[in-house]
Amino acid sequence: MKVLNYRKRAGTLGMAAVAVLIAIVPGSEGFACGYDNPRSISRGSLNWSYPFSLHVMGAISREVAARRLPIANFDRGGMDLFGRKYLRAKKALEQFGEMLRPTSREPLPTPVAVVLVEPMLWARFEMTAVGLRTAVHVPGAERGDLVIITGEAVIAEIAARRLMFGDAYARGIVRLYGEDRQIAAFVQKYQQVGANRSTRDTRQRSTPAPHSVAADPSMRSSRAFEPNQAASSSETLEKLVQ
């Protein structure tokens, strides 16, 4: 009898845990990411729509091996019954969206879609009449969006102000897709997103104002950069935006 009662209690607790997980992690929108079901991840279509986009995974792996980037929470082992991994990724994406607000008095020039390649989790940032709107766990990018393809740990490091967006782009752990002019303008405008105050002040004092990159034909949406292609990521970025 005691064994039977124990099994009943265990079953009840298991059902409660599943109910909590379903309530926390959205899965009823008609699409799924790896947080909903790890077996549902499909990166082939991403690479088809955005050529060479999966090269970002190789760049991230090199950064992790060199201990310049932590392992993504999604790739860490262990059970995640209460959706903590998803909630951390969601919070980092929301913080990244907030960091796009104060970089300029001008509004976000174009809607931006971000995908984290490990769980294939999409988010979208768009200006509305009431300000910047952040939507996490969307089906994907919309026509005309600037698309950012990167990893969960990259966004988390930027959100924690331990990594600047421009440096991440120069190191190949962020890839941008859209019109060349659109990409160049975004990199120039938001390159210091993720900098802490002391780093930002130092760079502003020591770095001359970059030249216009609006018509730079060398900015290609599928371009990636290896760490050994430049003396430093900052020098690589300066070459990009000049």
C-alpha cells in the first residue's frame, strides 16, 4: 500500500512539473524551437535561406575552445523541467533589445530579427508608435528585416556587457544578412552595444570617428572573419567601417 501511495504521489508531481513547463515555455504558437523539443531543431533551412550562416557555429566553437566564450546553456547537460534555460535566453534577448534603444536619438532604422543557432530560437525587434517592441519565440524573420545569426552565449555575453557587438561581428560569432548598406550602417551604429562604461569612454577618447560606410561594397552579408585574419578584432572592425 505504501508503494502504491508513493507511486501515486510521484505521478502527481510529475504531471505538475509537466504542466509548469508547458505554462513557462511557449509551445502552442504552431512552431517549436529546441527548448520546446530538442529533436525539432532544423538548421538546414537556415543555411539554405542564409548562405554560410552555420559557419557561425564553427566560429563559436573556436571561441569556446579558446575560453573566450562560455558554453551555451542550451548545450549544457542536465534536466530543465522548469524551463530555466529558455528563460535565461529570453531574458538575454530582451536585454539586448533594450540595449538597442539608447545608442542614438534616432529610432531603430529597420526591424531586426535574431536567431540563436543552438536552440533555433528567434526573436524580433521592431519600432512601434510606443517605442521598441521585443518579441521572443517568433516563427522567424519577416521580409525586409535585418537578420542577426549568432549563439546563445554570444547574446548573453553582450547583454552582460562583457562583449561588444562590433567585436563579436569582427570575430565571426555574429553574422548579418540584409542589404550591404543596411548591414554597414547597423554595425557602425551599434558596434559598441555591450561595452561597459569604462571601455566605451576609453574607446571614444582613443578612436577617431569612423568614415561613412553607407556605400562600402566590401560589406557582404555572408562575410565571416577568422580570429587570425587581423591583429585584433577592433582593428578588423575599423577596416570594415572605413
